[in-house]
Amino acid sequence: MSVLAYDLGAGSGRAILGHLNDRGMETREIHRFKNEPVKAGERMYWDILRLHHEVLQGLSLVKQHGEVPESLGIDSWGVDFGLLGGNGELLGNPYHYRDTQFNGMMERICQELSAKRIFERTGIQFLPFNTLYQLATLKRSASPLLREAERFLMIPDLLRYFLTGEAVNEFTNATTTQLYNPVLAKWDEELLDHIGVSSQCFGEVVMPGTSVGQLRSGIRHELGLASIPVIAVAEHDTGSAVVAVPATERAFAYLSCGTWSLMGTELHQPAISAESLALNFTNEGGAGGTYRLLKNIMGLWILQESMRQWEREGQGIGYAALLAKADTAPPFASLFDPDDELFLPAGDMPERIRQYCRSTGQKVPDDQGSIARAILESLALKYRRVLEWTEQLSGQSFNGLHMVGGGIQNQLLCQWTASSIGKPVWAGPAEGSAIGNMAVQWMASGELKDIWEARRVIRDSFPITEYEPKDRSVWAEAYERFLRITAVSPPLS
Ligand code: LFR
């Protein structure tokens, strides 16, 4: 039985067809497209209509391949949204979470309400771009969008709405807003009241696996397609990725590695405590009654954005060539905290890294290889810090780390991560989010019993590469230095 998964990342999107039979799962990429943010004036937007167009394009390619999927699902990054007006039309273009208009709002709202109160109501980590702060910014700048808005939809909700005409909010993504109360199992009226946004805009929240409509007839006729049920999967890409972690043990640690690095473990209820607040961990909703106790780490964004900067300067370099240079650059010459807020907005990353190194009295990396090496080593060292915190918070100890997502194609990063944490890394599958997206569709149709059967089938269907730690003492020494340089302390303590 085949299903179609759309997985939209911050840089690109893909449509992947999955087949499930006695031999396991097989995937076939049908369509891959860019997802480039667009700057207009002072604002940074997502090109949402282009994304809708690419979704339709995917459907038409599926038809050309002679395939008829039994269902489809869409997952994407979290926090961002569109607003519908009274006539059901999209108001404006969704803002990109890295738009600088939201700067400073998290601090303001935390001062007004206290971080503790917000965390107790949501269990969600404090990131300056959470929907809570985006909406507060729009409200306080008297955005006309909020005056007209009647319906709030997250990015996959919105794309699903374009396909089906049904406006429904999905649970995993809803939790990323920091406006959803997992204890009360509903949108948090107190937080919405505080920022002055009407709770009327926020609809019913459905669980992953819910069937939420059929392709609208206009689309079916235009593309000559049969009716296809649209499933609300774990629509937050990280939620889908964690479904696809091929773990055997119930207590496992993962690192979902793409533009962001998301590291943590899976629980059955949110861990809302003074400790998780102090370490700024999150409790995002997952599929099958799970929660992800995890922390965002800035991830390969810093490397990707460095490559874009070099491109702008006419010094563009390919990924493989850059990693080869990083491999031969001097080790541990310059270390930095990837989660310093310096690295959040788009811009000249190599210069920001140099600035960080200057101000911490380190060697200033001047060539591409040294910069790439500094990024990858600093990420690997930060992973150790966050893995230790995950163990501390969850009271578990892990004998290795599962890495999923496109970032695992970076073998240097996988190896250095294993060396840094002193434990094996199991890397795979690379298309974690798309595969988790499919798994939820098969769970919805009863083809897969539950998340653990899904994980077993995934483990048997896709290659997993094991990396063993190397150079333990060198990495242990570097870690001590990393801790001193970055003085990595809980952001909210
Ligand atoms: C990863 C991700 C993270 C979220 C960030 C912004 O793609 O979904 O989980 O914190 O993007 O939405």
C-alpha cells in the first residue's frame, strides 16, 4: 500500500512515495524543490503559494508515475503560521521565524508573565521566535492582519487547507507555538488573553493520524486524480523524525539533524519541572501519545549560512570540498557556543564566528576549512553537553545516540559526535521526517500497529551506519576547554 509524504524543510521540500509490504518499507523520491525565504522591505517571508504550487506539482508527478497513493500527509518546520480572513482567504504571507521584527518580545512577555508561568502552562522551551512572541509582536505593532484574522493555521495546516478546504489544527505542531496547554489539552486561554489574540481563531486540535478531508474537487478535476484522503500526520517535522528513530530500547536518545539539531529523548508525559525550565528544554507533542523532551541546538544552519556568505562573496564552495578542507584543518583551534544568539539571524556567519573568537581570545579562523572545522567541532561538543543534560533531566542513561535526518550525510559530523560523546552513533535513516510521516499514515490505516512496530520495520528497511568513538582523551580535553570558553550555562538561570 503506497502513501505520499511531503516533508518541507527550511531550505528545501520533497515529495516521497512510500510502499509497505512484507519485505518492509521502500521509498521513492518523486519531487524535490527549493524553499527559499523571500525578503521584501524589512520583512522575511515564506513563499507559501510557491510551496502550494510544489505540492500540486508533486501530485501531478505521482500521477505521471502511474501511482495512486492511498493517502497523503504534510510535515514542516514548526512555529510559523498563516491567518485566514472571514472569507476563508489567506491574509498576507506567513513571516519567516528568523524575521528580526520579533526581537526582544520574548524578554518582554517573560517580564510581564514570568518564564515560570509560561513554562508551567506549556512546557515549551524559550525560543525568541515561538508563535507566542510572533503574535504578540503583530498585536503590539497593530498589524492589520490580526484585526481581520478569523482563523489561525500553522504551515502544514494551511497547505492541507489549500488541498482540502478543511481548517483544522494538528497537535504536534500546535505544541510548538508555546500557546498550547498539554495538561488541559487545549489552547491556553490565559496566554492568548494576555497577548490580546482571540481564542476564536484557534480551532479544534486533532491528533496525528486523523483523517481530515479529501482533495478538493477542483484539484481532482484539474489534475485528473481520484479522491485521496489527507491525513494530519505528526505535522511538526521533528515529531515525524522521532517516529522514524529506529530504536530498540524504550529509553533512547536521538539527534534529528537538519538545519536545526534537535536532541533529546521520548517520554509519555511532559516533564514540566524547575530543572527542565532552568535548562530550557522543551516538551513537544509527538505521535502515539508521546512527548519529546529535547533542546534545540543551532545546527548545520551555521554551516549552510556560511556557505551562502561565501557564495555572495564569489568564493562559493561545494559541500564535499568544504568537508575535505575541514577534515585537514588544525583540530580544536577555535571553539564557540553554536547557540549564542549571534548565530540566529541570517547573515555573515564566518565574520560572526571570527568576532566570537576574537572576543574570547582564541585563534581567529581565517580560511574556509578552519571555519567549517570550528563549526562542526563546536556542534559535536555542544551535543555532549545537551546529551548529559538529557540524561540528567530524564533520569536515564543512554548507551548510544541515534542520528536521523539529512545531516547524517555529513560523516565528519557523525564521527566527531561519537568521539565527543564517547558512545556509538547510529546514523539513519536520512529521510527521517518523510519516513515518520508515512509511518503515521500507515498507523492510521492499521497497516502498522503502533509506533514500535513502525520503528522495527524502519530498522529492517533502511541502512544504519554505526560510528564508534575515537581519540577519547583528546575530545575529553577539548570538552573541558569548550565548557570554559563558552561558559555554557542554562540560558534562564
Ligand atoms: C526543525 C524545526 C524545529 C523548530 C524549528 C523552527 O525543522 O521544526 O523543531 O524549533 O524548526 O520551527
